[in-house]
Amino acid sequence: MRIVLSLFLGGFGFLFGGVVTTSLVVLLLIGVGLSGDPRGGETTFKIAWSVVVFGIGPFATLVLPMALGSRRVKPEALTLAIVVALASYGFAVWELAPMLSAGNDCMVGVTWPVTSVAGCD
């Protein structure tokens, strides 16, 4: 039963981290615009993008199992839930990065924009 609860909490953590990351990425894209040139400065954009996807996403993924399971499961089961959540998030980002970055000229996605294309600095 504890393993099932751990997997359940880990799955919800993964989904929560994805929702938080997607929301912040959408806000970032709205903020810098998608009119061919992600303004806000190349370095600022790259740092903000990386922080959201590779910093805030895993943090949100980690927080939900801890918040939901801290009083319901033993530390071993909670650790399993966190490992499942973070592994799922990491695998999803690794698998989706090329696909999410290939939809436009500037390669705006989970990877940094391609700066060799004119207007994508």
C-alpha cells in the first residue's frame, strides 16, 4: 500500500511540476514576446528559461509529494515518491526538449535559442 501511495504522490508531483513550469514558461514567452526576437537580452532570456525549466520545475515537483505525504507516509515511502517525481520530470524534459525546441526559426523551447539565425539574439 505504501508503494502505491508513493507512486501516486510521485505522479502528482510530476504533474504539479509540469503545470508550474508550463505556466511560468508561458508567462516568460508573453513577457519577451514571440515576434521573431526574444527580447529581454539573450543572456537574460537564456538564464530565465533555464531557471524555469531546470530549477523551478524540479523544485515544484519535489514540493508536492512532501506537502501531501509528509504526515501520511513514512520517510522511506516519501523518499520513493520524491525520487519517482523527480525522475519522471527529468525524463520528460529530456525527451521533450528537442521536440519543443524545433517549432520555430529561433528554436525557442526548453533548450536555449539558436543565436546563429538572424534576429534570434
